[in-house]
Amino acid sequence: MSIDIKLHKNDLPDDLQLSNNVLAIDGEFMGLNVRRDPLCLIQISTGNNDAHIVQFDRENYKAPNLIKILNDENITKIFHYSRADIAHIKYYLKTDTNNILDTKIASKLARSYSDSHSLKTLIKEFANVDVSKQFQNSDFGGELTPAQLKYCANDVIYLHKIHDELIKILDRENRTELYKDCLRFLKTRVDLDLALFKDDIWAH
């Protein structure tokens, strides 16, 4: 499958018109420790085999066009494990991400028949594609290779289809409202992470 990949430095172009109000979004970082490991990339797909990849210079994170999209309540954003992404976005881009869907949360509620909720597993199950995760732990802070760009694109181009299929299961199993409730709590969970509360606050 051919993917239209565009690499942008620091921000999305002023004249970019995205043809969908539902966008798949993912981030790449130097690690999962938000304060230590910088946000390197944000990739966006409209679901039409396209990927716009923003690579930050990490000096100031001035990305007004991207921030406008992330903050826009009228644009739905599909993530896979959004907890890490929106924590890095909030810390480095200084903005909230609004109107969020999450395929990992949806999978854990819908696919109780499986213990695996990785993106690779979901792509195989719902798109019947085996994607390589070879570059999952690679350096996204420097010059990007074509293979790294393709890896980043694969992280977003399937999310629309995956989420659509998971919603069908959630609806059938009467778990959709539970999913929505989890999404409502997500921003609070991220704020707890950023405040360094890592424990399960519901635990005894």
C-alpha cells in the first residue's frame, strides 16, 4: 500500500487543508519520562493513506497550526494509548488536546477475549496487515530515515478503521457508555501523571 507521507519542520503549513474532522494522531518521544524525554514528532492522518509528520526543533515548540487542531473541540482525535501522547503534548506544546478517542482503551473494553492490545495486534486483526515495529525504540530526535517515516505513518493510517471496528463491538456488548466514561477521566489521569502521582488512586 502506498502512503502519502509529508514531513514538516516545527509546525503544519499555514495553507494545509485536512479533509476530515476526524484525525488519527500519534507522538514519538525520546522515552516515556515526560520531563526527561522530549517530544520529537507528531504524526497526523485523515484516514486516507496519508501522514503529515511534524518534527520539532525542540528549542521552543512553537507550532500554532498544530496546536489549533489539537485544541479544537470540533475535530475528533483518535490515538492509541493517548495517555502518553497527550501528557507530552501538554508538557511541551502547552496545550490541552480535546475531543479524544483511544483505540487502546476501546480494545481493553471491547476485546476481553484477548490479553494483547498493542497497535500491531489491532492492525493485524482489523486491517489484516503485519506491520514491523522494528523502529519502535529508535532515535526520533535526529534526521529521519525513510524507514522511520514509514513506521511513523503506520502508527496512524489504520486508526480510523480500528476504532470503527472496536466501536461495533462496544455497541454490541453494551460497553460504549463505559468507554465514554473512561475517556472523560483521561485528562485527569494525565494531570495526575504530570503531577507525578503514578499510583492507582483507587487502590486501597
